[in-house]
Amino acid sequence: MSQNRVASHTGAAIDFTFNGKAYQGIAGDTLASALLANGVDVVGRSFKYARPRGIFGHGAEEPNAIVQLGSGAGTVPNLKATQIELYQGLQASSVNGWPSVNFDLMGLIGAFGRLMPPGFYYKTFMYPKKLWMTYEHFIRKAAGLGATPVEADPDSYDKLNQHCDVLVAGAGPAGLVAAREAARTGARVIIADEQSQFGGSLLASKQQVDGIAAPLWVASLVAELMAYSNVQMLPRSTVFGYYDHNFLTILERRTDHLGAVSTCGTRQRLHRVRAAQVVLATGAFERPLVFAHNDIPGVMLASSVSTYVNRYGVAPGNKLVLFTTNDNAYQTALDWQGTGREVVAVIDSRRNPCGEIVAAVAAMGIEVIAGHGLIEAQGGKRVKRALVAPINEAGTQVTGAVRRLDCDLIACSGGWSPAVHLSSHTGAKPQWDENIVAFRPGNSKQQERSAGACRGTFDLQGCLSEGASAGADAALLSGYGDGSPQFPQIAVEEYIEEPQQALFLVPHTKPTSRAPSQFVDFQLDVSASGIELAVREGFESVEHIKRYTALGFGTDQGKLGNINGMAILANALDQTIAETGTTIFRPAYTPTTFGAIAGRDVNQLFDPERYTAVHRWHVEQGAKFEDVGQWKRPWYFPQQGETMQQAVDREGLAVRNSLGILDASTLGKIDIQGPDVAEFITRIYTNSYLKLAPGKCRYGVMLKEDGMIFDDGVCACLGDNHYLMFTTTGGAADVLAWLELWQQTEWPELQVYFTSVTDHWTTATVSGPNARRVMAKVCTDIDLSNEAFAFMDWRDGTVAGVKARVFRISFTGELSYEVNVPAHYGRHIWETLIAAGEEFNITPYGTETMHVLRAEKGFIIVGQDTDGSMTPADMNMDWVVGKNKAFSFIGKRSLQRSDTVRANRKQLVGLKTLNAKEVLPEGAQVVFDAEQKIPMAMQGHVTSSYFSASLGHSIALAVVKGGHDRLGQVVYCPLADGRSIAAEIVSSVFYDPKGERQHV
Amino acid sequence: MFNGIKLESPLFYFQTSFNKSAAADELFNAEAECGLVVKEAPLSAQLILRGDGSDTLFCAAIAKTLGVVLPLAPGTYHQQGNTSIYWLGPSEWLIIEVGGQAQKIEIALRKALKGHIAIVDVSGGQTSINLRGAGVATVLKKSTVYDFEAWDLATPISGCAAQTTFAKASALISNRSDGSYNLVIRRSFADYIALWLLDAGEEFGCRIEQG
Amino acid sequence: MKKYSAFSLLKNALSYHENWQKVWRSPTPKQDYNVIVVGGGGHGLATAYYLAKIHGITNIAVIEKGYLGGGNTARNTTIIRSNYLWDEAAQLYDLSLKLWEGLSQELNYNVMFSQRGVLNLGHNLQDMRDIERRVNANRLNGIDGEVVTPQRIAEIAPLINISRNSRYPILGASWQPRGGTARHDAVAWGYARGADALGVDLIQQTEVTGIRRKDGAVVGVETSNGFIGARKVACVTAGNSGVLAAMAGLRLPVESRPLQALVSEPVKPCLDTVVMSNAVHGYISQSDKGDLVIGAGVDSYNGYGQRGSFNVVEHTIQAICELFPAFSRVRMNRQWGGVVDTCPDACPIISKTSVQGLYFNCGWGTGGFKATPGSGYVFADTVANDHPHPLAAAFTVERFDTGALIDEHGAAGVAH
Amino acid sequence: MLLIYCPHCQEYREEEEFSYGGEAHIMRPLAPDALSDKDWGDYLFFRTNARGIHHEMWYHAVGCRRYFNATRDTVTYEILETYKTGTQPTITGANS
């Protein structure tokens, strides 16, 4: 039996290790309660001064007991021991302290703490300049808490999109009754609580509720809720964020109580909840008192001491001194007395405490020292002594002799701070209330209401009745029930409490600047003197103070320190707390695992992979793939031992000399129907379609209104009032939205309907001198002769026994047919063409070869040769702009702006390296004078560059200032390796300049 | 010359290409009733219909030609035998005839309809899959942002349809009278969605039945 | 101004830090100033500092509606780099980078400028073309940078996932060693302290509610504490530029959008550089305190709420988990949002206006923090001389009429 | 995270289904070629960027594929109304 375990409290033994040492806890323990049971005092070292720290609280507010859980890929940094449920074999260690938390060399630095006041780093480490990176290296080593894993996360996470009528955050007394009232109306209810058990404060309460012990009453209520099919109960689930339009996020820890790494499904689950109404019942945090060396292990919150005693059967010490400003904390003296251990005294800052519970405590023979403050704790790694002295009524000065009380445990209470975090996420500004000496939630900005302690109602009776009406009210507003609670009143047994004193910083015999450190934010070593110093230096706003001192920036998000800090600041500025400002909290309420926020959208599911109907064939052929948007497109088809260049050379030569086949299915396709189609697309494209006859195709370019090229492709007239538009692969969705935008919002009078048919068609493009021959083998009902079926025509017909639409368009400059069939027939048509083409050595080619072939022809690729700052004229494509179109098409006006008509714009040209074998790197910058000094005058850049097997030399496309007038001029591309490649500006059409081959 | 043309549905290769460690035969066409069973429907005719729903002649012609009344209420679909019509938007519907021929339907409709309309065959571009089993409701919550529970609460029957997100793709989701759900998804996203479903259904046990 | 140093720290420690002087005064506004800078963020304070330091104009007030450095200065992810594509942008940002390199000494305030380098990752072939193009342009502009391989990336950031099998494999990156991060608050406070020492009045908690004009020229500003006269008014109010412009009857080609960021809990050093990926939308570095500092993409809709949508954060964290699978178990400590001015060409506006004596410095989008010193420097020059500084000439508002945009995001590549 | 009422689907849908379409009620000039560079630039790039009541377009991309308008407060993000393209808002900066 561990030294601090209360004899009456028993349970199954659980073995665990902390900092390598073996311990035993029992079922139901948290790591914190188990460590306390085993008498472990020092659990960590503070961030800045490396002071020894012990467990201070019992929940999310814990600032000190930050541990590294587990090891290897499954390790988790920075967990709070107070929130870790103990499991067999648990391994945990302190995150700071070297060589150990009990003897930390960094502790020596702590001795020089005075050299490190807030902001000291802004004032030094500046000279000599070059040393900063070295200084920083050591600063960083000292910083940080736990360590991140170095291997990939072995766990998985997922998300649920939830929709409910009433979300109840917190399952303490107020939350439970709120959920019950909402549940009985039939509303969809979700109730979440961060603890493993519902009940909140009642789990550690000795009170009677509704005539039975509080924990029993909780159990019955939980059972009642479970019976409702319209209630979802989420234990181990923290509502960590409250966003716009009543969207809230909940992190559910599904397996963390079983082990560091999950052995049974997703480790954590993110609930994305859209709630019609929200009840916030998140409770309150007890506020520590700020006195000298209040951070020594053995100083704890009064409620935490009671919780460890009543709920976990752990008495974390022997001789207790209780220091309070209120009646409420006296309960801790009673609870401690119950363990049979000594209550040395109760120190009450109030002159004459007179509440019922005060009398009850006094009646037990416990000394109550009123009108005193506990001004300093003494001890090294554990409290040994408390210094107590009379203080004036205002609580600002020590007024008499100091008395020493030997003790090993100090429980303190400065009253309670409502957990207004979630309401604060909505932008509601918390309001200071003198009566409860705390911030209450601000006026609602969303469909929410607070109930119970988080609203500043601290008596159980009040919490229960508030919860009941909040639940009924929320249900009513979401359309259920009549708004009147079924159980407005529940009998409870509790003491009537007298008002507390507003005391935050406890005076010392020395002024704050000289007194031993009086800590406000334990985790970041922010002390009262630090805050006063910041004020002395001229920082006045709360935000400046927080940022300058780091107050509230810890992983506890200032749950304990913020209010004390505000009060000390207000005092230093000689203002009231209300004048000084408010306290703002941001998500996450408690730290939230990245993996859970990412959910299942990781690894192969990070983004969809889109496949064409022929994809599996490409895979079987060993194709290498290129990511184009979400599509996987064959990049090239290497054969045995081929390099990429060899494969691309082979594929390209096959197309030029015989026959190639390309899977062009990813091109966007939009079916357009309606009487005004021709007019509409003539407004969208730069050229005109008014006279395009059925059976004909035309290449078009579209601009944004700024005149810059946005997409391009062929558009075919399928019949009167019926067109098919091809877009770039990446542009398909944008173009459809673009068409809809103009039709729906600008030209609703134009009768046109758009439908995406990208996925419906498989497009197999056969290209090369033998294209007609192979088509003739698989298609008998189309006259393929050049006269009957000319370049830029399309025909309906039957290909390989399948109804097909064949387009005679070409992106290679060769005789080409694009065979389109419904995708169910995709692989059939593909394999039939492959078989039929065998005698012509039909060669599948990928996007790389396609790029080479089109570059040989000077055809641009939008997004590669253009970059959103290129006009058709810049691309030497004036021919595609209909100058005389009646309607001022999209982007036309912008082409007349002074900058778009200026000479010397970057223009598309060809580049031919003087050394024919040398291939310019894409992205190389172009200069006219290679000898000039840096910064050089850059004249353009290489947009596309390849070695052309069919031409036997390298080719490149580039945009060069005034390029169209510079044909023949030699330019230079200075490279990173110091070389400078010379190239001649030539026409951008390298191959078959007259364009005869595609017309044969 | 081209007899024995084989048609391939979008999920045709999913089973063979599925690269998860679990043995494929456990995952595909097993007998075990899993918490999530995914079944791809046989190939069917799917057409997009555009037109003016406020035009009574238009509506009447549809009803006469297809034997199904055009659904005019947002978020609904009507079904008669093998033919269903889904409301996709004002002036936009999806016609699905299981085992039907798109071309026949298009010709019939074009004959019956007058004025500014559009009919587009999209049969090759999408497929229908059916989700059934105890885990379906949760899988839908994992996969889409739409509130499907509201359907059960409102009208615990079939007839509801919604186009919404599905993981990082999209789907047209409808409820069937047997308590299962149908998803119409785009061909190019089909493998991604199937992979997602196996992952999302893992906790209930999931298998995929070939249509 | 008392000089900060290790010695001053020691000296003050001996007197229990009771004798530190104020970092800046809290003056009551005069009736009239030569220049009023509206907005007490980094850019505004830097503007005031350089007006006083370089142009000798010390009769200046900086008017801030909240507290100094409380806007985007306090909300950004502190990334500093100058590897921009277009000459105009690159030269402006590199002036800024050069000023960063001496800023702690210039201000006698340690802004903790940490030149740990910046990686911009490429995930597909077009990314790599764009990276090559940008790095070549940078090099020929005299700006450091190189294209690095996945192997080199792994040396610089060992926890990054360079597997070829990931959904969007890392094909390479641009690497700018001089880039890095700085302590954002310190920048504002350092400039404020410096400006104050030169006589600049820093007026906090005072909101400008109107811009008073007479015969087409500025005569001063209406504020929540009354009218204050000025011959010149320089507006540097990122996020609210449109509101200020409206006060003078002007419109700007700017839209205010939410930009979100988040930090993890502090962890031991695990990332010694800055990693950015446009393709998957995630930016990450590690602060000296140990937090992983992560920037998200801009929200799609207009918003002044300093809040964005959660799905943007989800997408960003998915990207971070893709790049750093080990970070999946790290936890988000805090998230927040700012309001950024977005310009059609993702470049700032540093400009005179049609109102004599009224100047605007806005439209920095997501790139404002890194530009703080340079922006203040050229804007001060523009205001002092009533004529654009050479490096600011390309950034006048007129470019939206002529079409001479400096399209930084268009340059990121569009359809493919 | 916005919850947006689609006037065509006639129900509230999650933000993920929509894409933002920018400021609403900006008419394309009927005779662009007659405009000065300045006036054209104004149409192209200059927006009210209202702080408060803002009329904006949304596209129900993963849904009915219709554009519609919303009146939204850009500070509180509250959506005061949504209405079909071609109709006018009932709530404007003037009457709010």
C-alpha cells in the first residue's frame, strides 16, 4: 500500500513507471493521483528557471505535471499527468530536468533568475552580431517541453460530422440535468465531458443530492440518459473549439486510457458538430493565491486536495495548512480531517469569517487563523514550512509578526474562476463581476447559454436549477418541448456561504520586486514582480503584458494564472480589473492532436487520385505517372532498361514516323446546348463561333476579364444549338464554373445549358502517318478520306463495334483521330486499337512525349508557357482573336490597356541552342548580355525545353521581351553552375512549319 | 469482328487492384454480413435533363415518356420500376434507368420535348453504389457534411436525395425504402471513394459486392 | 534612450529591476503634426522611425486604435524571405531582408532574426519549373537561392517525408539560406522604442474616425479623442485599408480576408528551418520557445472578424501531417486569425493618392511581416518627398488602371 | 464555419459545399470599349470591401450548381439573408 493511499480506498493494482522507476497505482487512478499516492513530489522543472515543480491541480488546469508518455513512434509529448488515466505498463517521464528532475543542472540557472526578468532576451544577445545564431542555438535547446516522435504516427484517427439540436458541453451537475431536460423533449442531444466518468465535481463530493450520495445520484442520471435513443453520450471528449454559426469541435479520446498506441481502432475521433443550440456547463477552476514560493511541491489547490482524497483515496501529505479567502475551501479541511491526518491550521484572509462551514471546522478543534495571509512557503523539493502573518483589511500589507507553521502540504484557494473559454471563442467578452470576484461569460454571440459554475453560479442548488432551465430553453429554441423543466428543483445538502475576499497577490514583508518569487503563471515562471516590471517599463495593455511576460501562453493557457495576472496588473496600473480589460481565450480549450484534426485525409487518402478507364492498362504496361491536378496521367512508358529520354525519343519518333496512341480522357469536356450557344461561347472565347457548321471544330482561347489567357481547347459544333467544349485537364472545373457564372449572373437571357461530360468519355488519340490506316481497320461506317473527313472535322460512327465520336484534331501536328466512346467501353476501344495498330508498331505515349511533339509545333500549354500574365498577342496568337466581333468578348477591353499594348512585352519565341545537343533547363532566365554584372537585366525565361529526337537537336519555347522582333538574335541563359548557354531566337514552330502533315 | 465487347464499370478493377493487406476474398463477395456492405449497381442509363420545371407541358411530356413524374421539390427523387428521376437543381434532373439504353431514352425525350431543353448522356461517367448495414449511418457521418439523420426524423421513407461532399469527392446520395442508401459517384473518383469506404467501414467490418 | 546590453541587465538586476526606464512615453496628442501615421503596427512604426531617423521629420504621431503591434504584426507566422519572382517584388523584399540583417543592432533591441533558411517545396513538374524560374531570377537579381534535391531537403529538415510514394511526393525545393524568422512583437516594440526616442508621439487606444480634407488636400484626422491636424497622413492599416480609404472618399483594389495560423505545444528542437508548400498549403517553422508555428491559406470570403473557417485549419494540418508524419502526435495549443488585405496581383500598394498629402501602404496580403523594415523605409521616403521611392514606383495604385500588375500568384502557375 | 441557406435547395448547407463568388451586383459595362482605362480598371479590380453589411455571390458547387447572393455581416459573419441571382437584397447598409 502506497504511503499516501487512504486505507479505505482499494482496487486492482496497476504497474507503471515514472522516470524509469517502477510504481503501483490502482484502477481509477490518474497518473497524477498514482504519483501522489506514491509520494512523488517533484514531477517536472519549470520552463525558464528550472525550478522543481510538483502536481498542483487535478485536471485541465494543471501547469506543472507535464510528462512524456510512452516511447518510440507511439510517444506523446506534453500530456498533463492529471489527465492521463493509468493503465497497466504505462511509461511516463518528466519533460525537463537534466540529468534528472531531482537534480537539474539547469537549476543552477534558476539561481541567476534575477538576470532573466521578462523580456531579458530583447535586451541582450545582440553583440557581437554574428553570435546570435549561436546564442539562439542554446536558447532553443533549453526551451521546449517534451519531444516529438521521429517516426510516422502508427495510429489512425477519424471524424464524424454531427448535427444536433442541443449540444451540452460538460457533464457536471448543470450539464447532466440540462441534457436530461433536453432529452425528454425528443431533441437530438449530444453531451460531452472531458473526463472518463460523467459527474464533474460531484464525483469528488460528499454531498447528498436528491436524498442519496452525489456519486450515486450521478450514476442514476447517467443510466437515465443512456436509455434515450436521441442522446449521444461522449465521455473522454473535450469540446475544444466554438466557431461561427454554432459549429463546435469535440476531441474524443477513444483508446488513450488503454495504452499509448491503439490496439483497437482509431485512437482519437474529431466530432465536427453543427448544433442548433448549445448549453455550456464547463464548470470553474479554483484560483491559486499568489504568495512567495507558492510553486514549491506540496502547494496545491484546495479543491484538488479534496478531489485526491475523496475520489482517488489519496492524501498527498501529512500536515496540511489551508489558506483561503472564502468559505468554500473549508471543505478541504473537513475532507483532510477525514483521512485522519493533521490539519495544522486554516489561514483565512478575512477579518472575521462567520460562515456555517467555518463554524463546522472550528467545532472540530481546527485552528482558524483569521485576518492572516500565508505570505511565503519554505522548503526545497517539498514544502516544509508556511510563513503566516497578519495582513491589513485590503490585503495589501503585512501588519504584524510572522509566524512559522511546520507542514508538508499547503492547500490554497482564492475563489473560483468560471471556465468562460468556449463562450469566449464566440467573441463574447467576459464581464468582471465584483460579487463573485471573477469573470462571467459575456453576452451570447451565438445560440448558446451558460449554466452552473461556468456562469459564476457556485452553489450546487443553483447549478442544478440553472442547468434544468438551460436544457429546457435550448430544446424549446431548437423546436422541442415547451421550455419548462421537468425538475426545476432538486433537494441538495450544502452550506450557505458568506462572501469571499478579493485577494490575489498576498503581501510579503518585502516589496514585490524584492520578495522571493511570487508565481502567477507556473509553467512559464511569470511572477508578480515580472508583471510589475513590465508595467514599470511602460507596457500598459493586457495584451502587451501577456506578450512581454508570456503570461497565459503555456499549454495550460493560463487557466490558473490569467485572472491573478490581470488583478496584479490592474493594481500596478491603479485601475480596477474591469477597466484593465478582459480575458480572451482562443481554441483549443485544451491541446488537440494534429492527427485527429487531419482525420483520415492522410497518406493515400490525402487527396483523391483520379483514374481514366484505361488506367489499369497503363499500370500493367509499367507506365510512369505524372500528377496533373488530381489525375494520374501516364508520363512515359519505359521499356526494359530505357532511360526517360530514351523512352520519350522512341515514343516521339513512333508518332512522327508511324503511329502513336495517347490516353486523352482527362481533358475537360463540357456539353453545351441551347439556342444561344454560339452567341454565348463567342462571348467567352476570343474568336467567333457564329459561323461554325455542324461537323466542324475550332480551336479557341479564353481570357479572364483582365485579358490574360485562362484556358484553351477545341470546341466542336455537334448540331444546331449543340456544342462540345474541350478544356485543359486542370481547368475543367474552373471553366464550367466560369461559364455558369456568366450565364447565371450576367446573361440569363441567353438560353444555354452546360453539363460536364469529362468522365463520360474515354478519349483515345491515334496520331501519326498511319493513323488513317489503323482507323480504317476498326471503323467502317465513316468515310475517312481527307476529302470527306478533313482536318478539324468530327464524325459520328462505329469504332470497334462501339458508337463513337471521332474528332480529326491534332496536338502533335500529325494526322490524328481522337476516338471518343462512353468510358465503359474505354479499355475495349483502347485494346482494339492497340491490336489493330500492331502492324504499324503502334506506340503508347505519355504526357512528356505529348509535350515534346506539341513544342516541336509551337503549340502552347496554358499554365506552362503562360503564367497568368500573358495575352494572345504575347503568345503570337493574334490570329485567334476576333477583332471584329460585335460583342466585346470577355477580356477584350483589357487588351487595349496601356500596359497590354506596350511594346517590349514578353513574347513567345523559339530558342535554338547554338550547341544543338545542349538542352536548356526549363525556368532558365534569358539575358541579352552574358557578361553583365549581377543584378542582370532579365529579358524573359524558358517555358518549355526538350531534346527533339525527330529534329535531332534541342528545342525550347521562351517568352522574351519584344521577342517577335528579335528573330535571329542570340541570347544567353546564365545557369547556377556558372555556365551560360547561348541560343538563337527562332520561330516557335520547329517542325513542319507549313502545317501540312496534319492535313494529309 | 468485335463481338464479345466487354464493358467495364468504374469499380471493375477495384477488387483486383485493391492493395490492402487484408486478403481480398475476405473483403469481396464474402458471405459474412458486415456492418457495411458496398454493392455496385449494374450498368444503367444515366442522363442529365435540363428544362423548365414550371412548364406543365414539359412536365407532362416527361411523365408520359418515362412513366415517372418529374420531381419538382428540391432534395427529392421519384421512382417507377427501373426508372428514377432525381432533382439536381432548378431546371436540372438526373434520369437513371437500370439496365436501360441512354440513346433510346434520349431519342424518345427529344421527340416529346419542345423548346429550350437539354438531354445529355452521362452513363459512362458515373456509377451507382448501394450502402447497407448497421454501420452505414456512421459511415455517412464520417464521409459527408450533410445531415442524413434529419431524413429519418422527418420522413422515415425513401424519396430523399442530396448532392453533397463525400470525403474529398462528391456524391448524389438518396435513401431507399429498405433502409439502405444509394450513391451516384463520378467514374474517375470511384476507386478513391471505394478505398475511403473500406477504410471508414473497417471498424464495422466492410466488404464490397460486385454488381 | 538608455542602451540595452548584458551590462545594463546586470546593473538593473542588482537594483531588483526597479530602475528600468519606460520603453516609450505615453504622450497626450499635440494639436498638430507634420505627419500622422495611422496604424501602430510594424509597418506604421517602421515608417515613423525612418521618417524621423532618415528624413529628420520628428513632429510625427503614430495613431493606433488598439495597442502597438496588436494587429497582424502580432498574428503572423514570422516568416522572412525575399525569393520573389518578379524583379520589382524581389528587390523590395530584399531591401527588407538586408535591413533585417542589421535590425537588432540598429534598434538596440533584439528582434531575434534567425537566418535558418527557407524551403519552398515542389510537388509536381510544374512546381519545379516555377521553382527553377524563380531561383534563376533571384540569383541574377543578386538574391541567394538554389534548387535542392529531396535528399538535400532531408538533410536540412530530417523529419520531412521525402518518400516517392506519398500522394504528392516532394520533387525538390528552392532554398534561401538568408531567409528565416524573427520575434514579431520585438519588431513592433523595437521600432516603437526607437521612434519614441527620436521624438515620435505614439498614441494608443485612439481610433481614427475620419480624414479631414480641404481643397483636395489633407488637413488632419478626426479621432475618438478629437481632431488632430496634420499636413500629411500616411495610412498603414492592414486589414482596414478599405475602411480608411472610404474616409477619404477613395476605393482600393483590396479585399480583406481572414488568414489563420496556429501553434503546437512547445517541443524540443525538431525543425531548424522554415518549410513552405504552396501545393498542399502549409507553412511551418519552430519558434525559439519550441512551438511549431503553422500558417494556413487565406479564407475564400471577405472577413474582418479575425476568425476563419475550421476546414482551412484542417486542410493545413493534413498538409503538415503529409510533410511531417511524425508531427501527427503533436498537439495544437492555440489557433487564431488575422485580417489581410488581398490585392489582385498579390503585391502591395505603396502609393500617393488623388488626395494631396494622403498616402497608403497596404495590400501586403500574406507577405506583410517579412517586408516590415523595407516597407517602412520606402514608404517613409515616399511620404517625405511626396514622390515614390524608386523601389516603390512599381507599386502605385495606378497599375490597376494601366494593367502593369506584378502578378506574384499568377506566376505560381494556373491551369495545366 | 459558415452555415448557408441555399435558396434553390431550400435548406441550410455546410460551407464545404459552396465556393465564394465575390461581391454581388457588379454589372459588366455594356460598352467596355467605350470606357477609359481608369473606368475599366475600376470595374475589374476595385471593390467596396464593406466592413459590415456585404452583398456577395456564392456558388453551390457541390450541390445544385447555382449561383445566388447572400447579405452577410463581414464582422460578425452573420448571414442576414440569401436571395436568388437577379433579385435585390431586402437588407442593405442603409436600412440596417
